[in-house]
Amino acid sequence: MFVKALKSKIHSATVTDTRLYYSGSLAVDSELMTAAGILPYEAVLMADVTNGSRAETYIIPAEPGSGKIEVLGAAARLFNPGDTIIILNFGYYTPQEVKKLKPKVIVVDENNKIKKLL
């Protein structure tokens, strides 16, 4: 049996842009993705601290060091530039693996630069 558990999180990110007419995804500064251990096209859950919206999509890399957090496609109706969001990434683990799991948590500042690693 496998259990779904938090693998990594990018906390307090600021949405920099939204594009409704896009095939759908979340573009994130690739430096943040690397720091959090999130691979391109992995599933992520976006939780909007500003308005309470949640949406699941996949992540794609944006330019490294750009600070971009762009909500693309239908989810752009739920998120707005300037919103504070949490990007959650999950994995499937055996119960034994979960006991030893230490998720990567990246806290970013208002410019989406790494503030601290937890």
C-alpha cells in the first residue's frame, strides 16, 4: 500500500501574472522548482491564501531567477496577480518511507526569491 504525502512546498509565493487563454498549467521560476525538488510537468496543488481558491494542475519551468509565478489556463479565473499562494507537491510513499519523510519547504519573499529553506 502507498500513501500520498507532502513531498515539497513553495510557501508565500506571489502570483506575478495570469493568462486565461493558454493550454493550462502553472509556470514557476525554475530556480524555485529546483530548490523545492519539483520536476517539470509534475502535478501540483495551488492554494490561494488571498481568496481561498484551490486548483490542481501541472508545473512548467519559467526563466531561472525571474521570480515568475504565472497561473495559466482555466485556473486564471481563480487566481489574480498579487495573490499569495502556496504551491504543494505530493508523492506516493510506503508507510515506512513516510515515517522518515522530510518534505522540502521553500519560503519566498514578496519578489518570489528564496527567503529560507525549512
